[in-house]
Amino acid sequence: MKILYWTPFFLPDIGGIEVLAAKALPKLQQRNYDLVVVTSHGRYDLADETQYNGIPIYRFHTRSALGKGNLGQLIRIRQKVAKLKQSFKPDLVHINFSDPSVYFHLSTANAYPAPTLVTLHTNFARYNYKGGLDTLVGQILHMADWVTAVSAAILSDAEPFIPEIRERSSVIYNGLDPPDLLPEPLPSEAPRILCLGRLVDEKGFDLAITALASLLDRFPQARLTIAGDGPNRSDLEQQATALGLAEAVEFKGWIAPEKVPELMNKATVVVMPSRSEGFPMVALEAAQMARPIVATPVGGLSESVVHQQTGLLVEPEDSLALAEAIAFLLNHPDIARQMGQAGRSQALDIFSMERFVDAYDALYRKLIQEATPAQASREKQG
């Protein structure tokens, strides 16, 4: 069975979708799927055609073409995508939707008709997406044979755009393989607070810095580590300096995925004061290493962090509540440890990579089998 797997970014770009695809695609390959990845060039100057684990990767300058409105480039990309579909002849097109690059699938849908599965990673309201069949969101949801979302919150957010997807949609949570590294005890004498992710407004790391300022009087040995990179790094560094926290906040920069478990092992608590989320992989990575989480109940965080069981949830934009939740865990190490262990058990069961791959394997087969008679008829007529 041939799957054309469409994703906005792919390795070496690093993010939740990229890490998930890098782990899941080889496992699907082992289940006898023939895979081709369509993606953008991202931030790296790579060849248009590469391979990953024997899987062909086709990169197009989709984002720059759309951003600049370059008509000639748009036409050339459409032609190349259409040619790829015609030569590969996919049994299913799986689109990971989080940006306008779906335009290139919509505009080449007739090049080789195949069932379409759309996975939603994005909070539509946060990005002011609009519904209706005259929009990309409306069109892609309308044409999809099935829609999955990485959280119930994301699916609920999307349903008002095209209410009909309620009958052909489901939630499939992201998953991760357990790391080889085992969890270490939570540091308590010199508490380590960790924020990990892209340094962008949505992650709310500025709130963590503000919270630290009110924590140091009670926990003078506490330190905040901010790991990751992005456009807000300079602003966050300036904020820490302005608050007199330059010595208490460490900016570690980008962390390779294989180094994340080691980083988690040094943390006492992982803080995710997000303003918007799909289903953040950091929450799973923290739970796998038995780290309690303090987070906001946005997107999939309210589904991956169980309040007072695997962590604590506080209202968005409330740095004082964030500080008090962190302080509670630092003052009650036994409870923090119990929450971390409960999170690890949940992550290894409900959010495992095996369960994730099983779910998509079953859905792929269902959609392909249902489409086979119609597809055979179209090919015969052609």
C-alpha cells in the first residue's frame, strides 16, 4: 500500500510533527507500507530529493512561493506535485495540516485521485483561520475522507468550520517510544525548573521567567533552564536581565531529540505555560522521565496532564498561579515524585508509539479498502 505523507516540515527541522514523523514512518515501513514524503525546504538548504531510512523525501519551496505570491513558482510546484502523484500513484494521501501548503494538494487533487486523510495539529481559533468552502481550511476538511486530530480540543475547535466532519473524524494521540535512559530522582536541594520548546509567544516562557522572580525569595537555589531556540530568544534574555535574573536563568539553545531524556533527568519540574498548543511532545517526554508538569489547560495539555495526578494545571497568563503551583511541588517532593511516576505510567501506556502506529495502520487500511472499488473503476475508465 502506497502512502503519500505530506508534512509542513521534516528533519533536520525539529519540532513535534518532525520528531513524530521521524519515529513513526520507519515503523509503518516495517508494516509493508511504501512511503513517500512531501515537505518544504524549511530552514535548510537541502536538495529537492533526499532519503530518510530509505524513504524518498521530496522538498518544495512551498512556503516561500505562497509567502511571496510568486505565480510562476506556484505553477511550477503544482506541476511537480502533480507529476509526483501520477508516477507514485498513492493509495492514500495523508496530510498533516498546520499551514497553507495544503493548497498544493488541493490544486493537484485530480492528477491522481486518492482518498485523503487529514491530521489536524493546529488550534484554528488561535491563528484566526476561517471556515467556509472558499477557504483552504474549509476545502481541505470538506474533501477529506477522514479527519484525525492530535487532541479532542483541536477536533472540537475544528468542527464548527465544517460540521459534517463529526461523522468522519477521530482523535489519535501522539506517541513516543520509551527512551533507553531510566528516570533519576527529582533534584530537591537545588531545584531545577525546565522549559523546553520553540522560543515563540505561544509557549509562554516569558511567564516562567516572571514566575521565577517571585520564587527566588523562597527557593534561592532554584534555577530556570530554557532549552530551545526561536525568534523570542533575545526578548527572553533581555527580560531575565531586566528582572535581575541573568544568573538564575540558563538559555541552553537547541537540544537534539536524543539528548532530551538526559535534560529531563536534571529537572525537578517541567513548566509549560503555553498560550496555544496542539498536543505537545514535550509533555510526553517529561512524563516518560517521571517529571511532574505545571501547565496551562490549552489544547492537548489538558488531556496529557491530569490535574493533581500527573501535574498541576493553572490558568493561562497567570504568572502568580504558575509560581504557586511550582512552589507547591518544590515544597512537597513526595507528591511531586508521585505525580511524576503517575505521568510515566500514563505515557508508557496511553501515549506509546506502538499504540499510535497501530491506530494509523488500522485507519490507513480501512480508508484504502473502502476506496479500492471506486479507485479501480476510475482507473478502468481512464
